[in-house]
Amino acid sequence: MTQARLLQHRSPSGERRLVLAEGEGDAHFLSGAGSVLELAQEATAQGSTLLALARQRRSSESVDIGAEYEAGNFLPAIDHPDSARIHLTGTGLTHLGSAEGRDKMHRAMADAAMQTDSMRMFLEGLEGGKPAAGEEGQQPEWFYKGDGQSIVGPRDPLPSPHFARDGGEEPELAGIYLIGPDGTPFRLGVVLANEFSDHVTERHNYLWLAHSKLRPAALGAELLLGDPPADIRGTSRIVRDGECLWEKPFLTGEDNMSHTIANLEAHHFKYAGFRRPGDVHVHFFGTATLSFADGIETKEGDVFEISAAPFALPLRNTLEIAPSQKHEVQVL
């Protein structure tokens, strides 16, 4: 059974409306709230769920989401009128097999007979990343990506800063959260995402991981409501000059992870600063599939295409190099 998805539609005139899609060819505009954030705030105030409230607001006006996607009329699955109220963060080494590519990068900096920090953290996750309910599990690697200014839409260009040494895709799921009035984190759903990173910078020294993650990220149009499937299988590809340069399947969902989503959430929201009422969090769950690990060097104009059921719509973003910007510090 296809899970329900919420989408944020913006017409060419700028009018915003929500769309509820519950099956193939079954999508309708909603009345009332024009953003996922507004609907989520109403749901928390009413003690309702997003899906129940969306069904109450469903109109008789149907939508061809494929056509609207191709027309560029869908926004990212979440946004906020104040972009500083969105936190983009993530966890790495969370998927079965995810240590291989990272270990290849870091082993060059370590004695071949020694276990790298990446492999050690991955193995710790395998051992303790899926605790029993109510127990504390192993904490994962964690990183910060930016705020809402770093989000690009499902068809928008993906800008790499002029100083970057690489711009590489990372196909994965991201959880979307709203912090309620009493500080309770509510997971609104999950989205298909391209977490995007500078792997050359990270490979130089793993302590530069923090720098390598300060990049934009693309979010899909569809917010998948409820708990995500445990086994999600998709495809990540790079298209150059109209031809497929690289293509590989990727796996996600808890069956393919060394951590539970609940464990990743527990170690993120244990910090009081991440439970400020009204804030939105986009938390990336990690991946095991990178073109960089296969020796691919991306260049401006390459198109990243990421797709995975049960999402009906792909991410399709063109890599561009952002212009240099002056940022000299002035003394007052």
C-alpha cells in the first residue's frame, strides 16, 4: 500500500497550496494551510496527526503531481518563513556498508595495520546502534550542515561554493521535525534527499569533515507521512551532457542500517538547544552509496538524479559553481 505524502505547491502566480497524495494518480489540493509548517502547527495544537488533518482538508480538485513536478511547481517538502529557524544536521556511518567508502579515504592517513576511527565508529554502531526500547544506544557520528538557507528544491540547481574541492551526491532519507510548544520533537515525516558534500576536503583530513558538510542539500517534494518502510531501495545516477556517467542502487531504511531511527533521534534531541519551541529540524540519516568512492569526479553541469519508491517523484539537481563572494571582516 502506497503511503500518504504531503507536497508544497506554488503556482506561477505565487499562490501556495498543499497537496495530499495517497496512491498512484490519487492526489488532491487541500483547503486552508498553504505550508506543511502551518498544517503541522495546527495538528499539534489540536492533538491530531498530519494525515488526519490533511484528509479533513482534502478538496475535490485533483492534481497531476508528475506534470506539476515537471513544470517546477513544487517546493521542498519543508520550509519556514524565517530560514534561521531550520536546522540542517545529520549522522554518518549509519548504514550497512557505509564504512567501506569512508575507510578508503581515511586509511591513506593511517597505518594499514591500524583500524581507522571511521571503522571503529561503524563497528560500535553495529554493536550498539539498535538498542531495545527504553535503552540508550551507541551515539553516532553527528554533523551540522547549516540552516534553511542551505535547502534547495527537488529541481533547483545545487550550488557548490567556489572554494570547494569537490561536490558529491549523497542519496538518503532525512527526517523532518517540528518542536512543539513544550519542547517535544514531533517527526512530521521523511523526505528523499541529496545531502551533498565535499569528499576531497574530507579525505585530506577527517577533522575537516565539519568543513566538508557545510554545503547545500536538496530535499524532495514529498513528505512521506508515518513511519518509513524498513527496506527502501532506490537509484542514484549522474548524467553528464545527456548521457548517464554513473549509476548505482542504494539501500536505506532500518533493515539496511546499523542504527535505528529512534536511536539517531534520541542522540540528536538529547541536547536542549535542539528542543526550542517552533524550530524545524531536517536530520539526514546517512548513506552507503557515493559516486566519489567509485572514482567519479563531478563537474559543473552534471545532473544528480535520485529516486526511490515509495516516493513518486525524483530529485533532479544540476551542479553549479557559486561565484566568489567578498567576506572580509571589518573592525568597528
